[in-house]
Amino acid sequence: MKYTPFIRGALSAVMFSMLAASPALAEKIRLGVTSGPHAQIAEAIAPIAKAKGLEIEIVEFSDGAMIDPATNDGDLDANGFQHTPYLNQQNKDRGLNLVAVGGNTVLLPMAGYSHKFKALADLPEGAQITIPNDPSNAGRALKLLEKSGVLKLTPGVTFNATELDIVENPKKVKIIPMETAQLARSLEDVDFSVITSHFALSAGLVPSRDAILIENQLSDYFCLIAVAEKNKDAPWVQTLIESYKSPEVKAFIEQKFDGNIIAGW
């Protein structure tokens, strides 16, 4: 009996050590993503984060426009689905206070598709072309069309280009802005559509196989992790970044998406 205090002390030390190392004490966050590739990537991140002591509840949205306001209001702790121009536009238009953390995550190249033609040169005069209707991706699509020679824009215009910036349109193509999630469906009715890889892949289109026009990998449209500014220095933010930008997640992206989504680290 005289050894009981020692035994209890030893057991207490062991229990403390186990608890200190246990992910059962993990902090929990809610991560907002759009359904499809971003959600699949989040599923790959979650177990890595859990091993580091951070539990991630993945919250999927079919409408990406809802994610930033939910993050700003605290319903989500972070999100991972957008690029810098989109985030900047959301902050400006909606009066949000979100910031990017951790640098580039992934690039989902924008590409052009057609069910009717095999090359841009085949587009007829007056061809109908659908593009995203959100300002940042609309400008991105127009810049891609300019780079391919379909049209020319006002010199110096950037991601915020609109149809009003078209200064040369040799084939008199008709630009039709449309809800991003509907672009792939529009291919049944129009001549050409410019779609981000996220929505293309979700619709069964494979950029490397099906696209007749594709953005290069030097794009300014790499995605990011966004949080409310008040949370940018929270300890869990660094854990989330490290988990996302891990060798395991990079290998998952390369294997799962076969070069159609590019890891930025």
C-alpha cells in the first residue's frame, strides 16, 4: 500500500501524456467549399488536419455566392473555393472583411468547349458564346477569348473586363453571360462556352481531353483559403494551411485530377 502514491503518480503522468497527444482534444472548424473538386480536396485534407489536432467539418454549397457571406458572418470559419479577383470583388460588392491566408492553393484552369466545333477557327460569324456572369470570371473569360484571337479588348483592361470593353469582334460573336453552374448545359444550345475546370469536371467534361481552348498555368487565378480578418492569426489557420499544402494532398490532386487541377505548392 505504501507504493500507491507512486503508482497513482505514474499513471497520472502517462494519462496526461496520452491526452496531450490525442487528437480527441482537437479544435473544430467549419470549412466552406463548393460541391465537386473543392469538396473532394477538402475530404483529402480532413484526415491530415485531424492528425495535427484540427477537426474539419466540411460544408458543401451548390451556390458559391453564399460562401463568403457565411464566412464573414461566422457561420463558417474558413473557405477554400475562390481566386483573388473573386474574393476582392466579393469584399467590395458585399462589404465583407475577408482575407486570403497561406498563398496559392490550386488552379482550376478556365477552358473553352464546344459540342459543335473542333477548333476556334471553325466558329461561324455570329457564333453564340456563353461565359460566367460573375464579374471576375466574366473578365477572365473575355481575356482568354482575347488571347485566343476571337476578339480584342480595351488596352490595359484586367480581370474586370466586360462586354463593353470589346473593341474588335471580327466574327461578330455574341457574348452571353450566364450563371456559372449552367454553362456546361448551355453547350447543347450555343456554339461555344468558357467554363472553369471546377464546373467542367462536375459536368463530366475533362479539360485536357475535351477543351479546344485552355488557360495556361501561369494564371493569376490560383485559388486560396479565405478567413475573416479577425481570425487570420488564429492558431488553427496555420494548421489548416499546412494540412492543405501537404505532400499527401498534392499527391491526391495529381492522381485524382490527372493534371486538370494544378497544385500551387
